[in-house]
Amino acid sequence: MTAATPTPRAPLMPLDDALARLLEHVRLIEGTQTVSTFDADGRVLARDLVSPLQVPPQDNSSMDGYAVRVAEVANEGAMLPVSQRIPAGSAAQPLAEGTAARIFTGAPVPQGADAIVMQEDTQATEDGRVTILRVPEPGQWIRRSGEDVRKGSVVLAAGDRMTPASMGLAASIGCGRVEVVRRPRVALFSTGDELAMPGEVAPADMKPGAIYNSNRFFLRALLVRLGCEVGDMGIVPDQRDATIAALTKAARNCDLILTSGGVSVGEEDHIKPAVQSLGTLDLWQIAMKPGKPFAYGRVNNTHFIGLPGNPVSSLVTFVLLVRPFLLKLQGATNIAMRPIQLPAHFELRRGDKRREFLRARRNAEGGVELFPNQSSGVLTSAVWADGLVDNPPGRTIARGDMVSFLPLAEMLG
Ligand code: AMP
Ligand code: MG
């Protein structure tokens, strides 16, 4: 008998490959919903928004002052009678020749006027005339019709994610309601017999070995921020049957089942066999730190994603993999991370074998600092951080080297 050859360890999968493979499985979910523009923040537009009008609708003044014809005030000190008064929201008469019109910010520029003189550059007389103290440039202080939005143009496109600014823009073209992709339904559960719920078990009553379930809190919040409807199934014990039951229930009406923990390959990790007994599962060892174990599979038509249990690994794999997945599910077009290059105000003497996402924070000097403890269990690092330094495998970093920084604010919603 020959000695059994050990099965060679599969090489770790590069993160970019894992992301590409994950995104290959995603199709836009069916179904749209028409919501009030007030409620559209964070939602993905299902249709282009085409403007039925010009914004601003007509040429208007960007100053309080006087509307004039430049040719009539070519010399400093010209004096003109004031022929009309145009507050914002009123209609203007054509500007009578040889006169000026009193005008206010946002008011329509009268036909014939070709500049606004701000009131600080004028002197009004008691008997209704005004002296122009400074010769205006043609077009001065006039906001042109359509300079913001042209009639017929696409102001926001299908696939754009609404922001407060885009809600304002939609409102500016008269959209009180917008059609958005429906919310993805996500079933969330945590695995682990060691987990206890804050509020249910007091710190003094924690059993030996017990820890509080922290993943459930940030995963749920992240899902909500990404526009999902969360079916929170709580904690599922480390048992095959319980895991199968939870998965079966979750698969009934969800687009995605998201779990944390139980995707390593210890015998207490029941996710893999449970998902495999109901559908298919790939367990990926991703060449990233924190992170590494990550599972993608399917139960019927429902996607399954299993995140690692360590809180920081769970958080980082969520933002780097699940976030783009959920955005693509909703048809969002802009899902790429946008790193910025910043100088390191720290040293890293030994780069990890895996691509590492270091919890980091920008300082007032424009550099990046690292949290001292980069362990994947230390959630304090993620709270302290405002971003992740994306460090390639094996790269050492000297103070002043430029590093790739991913702002968390952008990725947490
Ligand atoms: P696992 O992936 O299940 O092997 O878990 C890896 C580590 O993460 C263990 O130390 C677990 O106790 C911890 N862990 C798993 N799930 C959670 C959770 N929901 N909240 C906090 N820690 C967790
Ligand atoms: Mg576990």
C-alpha cells in the first residue's frame, strides 16, 4: 500500500476573480415600484428621467439689482428712469427703451435687457431713477434658460442610484414620483452556538464561551442602506437540520439568503453540506485579508452568500463583494469602488501573502494612518477607520509611499 497523497490545497482565488464570478450570477430582479420622489433616496431608477422643460425655465437674474441694455449704459454714471419692478415669481414686461428695471434674484430678465447691474453698483434717486456706477459686461449676472437642464435631455438614467442631490434634480423637472427597481428581499441569519443576543442575555449571565452577535447588527443595517427588505431570521444553531430548515424557509420568497459564520471547513460548519443538500454551493478561499472563506450558491432560484464569521471579515467581504452584488441585482450601473491615492503616514514592514484591506483613517495632514490592531476579530478597528488601505500581496509600505485608499463612507451605503 502506498501512503495516501495529501490532496493539494487549492490555490486561493484572487478577489477580482471572485467578484467577477459572483457578478456573473446576477440578473436584474424583476419588478418596479413607483415611489414619491421624497422616498427615493438610495433607490435605483428603473427608467430614464427626461426633462419636459428647461431649467431654469427662462433667463433670470442671479443678483438683486437693475436690468439694463448694455449699449445704453456704456459710460460710467449713466442715469436711467426705472420703468418696472420685477420680483421673483412675477412676469416681466419688455424693457422700455432708455430705462432700467428694478430686478431681484430669480426674477425673469425682461425682454430687451442684456445685463444685470448689481445694486451695490448703482445709486437710486427718490424720484425713481437710477445711476449706473459701473459699466456692465454683456450677459452679466444673467442665468440662462436651460443652463442647468435642457428640455428633452436625460437628467438621470435608468440604473442611477438616487441621492439627495438627484432627488432635488428630479423635483426640478417636475417629477413628484419616480419609478424604481423593487427592493431586493434578503433573508439574513447568523450561525454559531456561541452567539447570544444583546438585550436578551445580560453580560453577567453570559455562559462560558458565549459572545454577543455583532454581525447581525451591521449586516442588517448595511442591507437596509443598500435598499433591501430584510427578513431577519436571527441565530441558527450549529446543526445540520436546523440549518436546512432555515434555508428552506428563507428560499421561499427571497432573492438572496445571506449568512455569517459556518463557512470554514471545521465539522461545526454546517452551511456547506446544508446548502449542497438543497441546491449548489461553491466554497471559495479568497486571497484576501481579512476574509478568505466565502461561499456562493443557490437554493432553487434564490442566491446564497455565506460570509465568514469573524466580524471584520464579515464586514469587509460584505462591502467588497455583497455590496456590488446587491447593486447589480437592482440594476445599478455605478458599482465600482473608487480608490484614491494618498501618502502613508505609517509603515508596514511585512506585507501579507494575501491582498490586505487595512483599517485606516485619513488625518488632517492629508495622509493615512493605520489602526494598530488589524485582527479580523477587532471590530473597534472598523469603527475607528474611515476607509481601507488596499495593499497588494507582499508589499511593504514605507512612510510617504502612496497607497490605495477606499473610503468607507462610499461603501457603507
Ligand atoms: P466561524 O466562521 O463560524 O468559524 O466563526 C469565526 C469566528 O467569528 C468565531 O470566533 C465566531 O465566534 C465569530 N463569529 C461568528 N459569527 C459571529 C457573529 N454573528 N457575531 C460575532 N462574532 C461571530
Ligand atoms: Mg461558527
